[in-house]
Amino acid sequence: MPSRGAVHRTPNTWVPLDASFKQFDVTLGADLAGAIALNAQGVLDGARVGAICTPDQAQSVNAANLQASYDAFKSQAAGYLAGLGSELTVAGALGSRRIGVLDHSVFLGTLPYKTVAVGSKFAAFPEPLRWKLRYLIYANEAERGNGNAVVSYVASLPAHSGKRLTLSFAPATAADQQTLDSYLPAPHADGSPVLPAEFPPDLPSIPRRAPGAIAATSSSPANTTRSPWTARAWAPRISTR
């Protein structure tokens, strides 16, 4: 990639990018505290005129004096901000912070950070650092309450990428297969597909294995029994969820 991204071509090189570290451009706002002197003690003294003050509370605070102090400060602040120009924005008055945009013409060969320390290096992610999914299937709700799963399947999150996980109930014997077949609707004479509504409502699933490997098996309960299940996710260095 001679142009390093400056000219759009067929991508053929990985470039290290790290968006987790951001530098901010900070713009200071107007210095109201430095430009306008506020006599805080004077405001407090004016509020105490005619008031009953104790270490725990204050009654009959002089609201007129407080309002007058507020109006005076508001007038001075408005005059100071007006003197900064008609183009003054809220961000210009209060200050702002934005992420600095580094728009390089080419992709840099390395990250713009200096290595301070290097921790452990791994040829592959160790188990404590892997995201995982765990599926648990129980014979009934009582067994789920006791934590006795008939099927337990655990795999890393990348192992599920682009794949489908199917739960099916397969007949245990040839006689069971014949019994199940007797419940299935007959094929249509015109070759049209069989609709889901034509299947018996008490038939929970059809044992049709999808392409792929069998992840886990178990002797299942009766086909008319509901089998509760639980899916859990493991986050690296975080408790099970």
C-alpha cells in the first residue's frame, strides 16, 4: 500500500488504530469572576437586615436586598458579555471542550503513543480474558431451581460467530420415530410446501438436524414436557451474568 490510504485502492494491509485515547481541545470561557467584583459579604449583610438568624436557621430574610444584589450583578454581567462582541456564543461564554480531530492525509504506520510499560504477552487469550456464552437446559422448573441441568454447553463468543445453535428432540428408538412420523402431515399432491399450521399443536419440535456438529446431548424428558433453559454470558474479569 504505497499511498497508505491517501489513494483509495483494494485494501491489503492492516493499520493499527486506537480510538480509546482521545485528546481534547479546551476553550476557556469568559472570566466573569475576574471581570466583575462580587461583594459576597455585602450581599450576606443585606440579606440579614431585619432577619432573625441563628446557627441552625434564618427567618424573615430580606428578599428585597437579595433581589437588588442579584439585579446589580446581572446588569454588570450582561454589560461585560455584551462588550465581548455580538458573535459571542454560549460555548464562548461558558467554555467548551471538544475532541481534537487529527485528519492525516495517510494512515500512520504506528500509533501516536509512547509505550510506558509492557505487561504479559499471550499467544492466545487465556480463559479468564475470554468472553463466553453458556446455555443450560433443565428437565423442569424444579431442576432449574436446584441447578441440575441435563445439558450444559459453554463456548467462547467468537465460536458463535456466523453459526446457529439449534435445540431439537430426537426420537430414542425406531418405534418412537414411527410414532412421530404418524403425527406429521402428509406431503401435498401438488408439491407445495407444508405450512406450519398443518402440524399438530401438541408437537413441540421436529427432529430435523441442521448442518454442523452436535454441541451437547442428553437423555431428554418426555416430548410433552416443557424444558426451561438459561443463557449466561461471561465477561472477562467480571462476575457471571
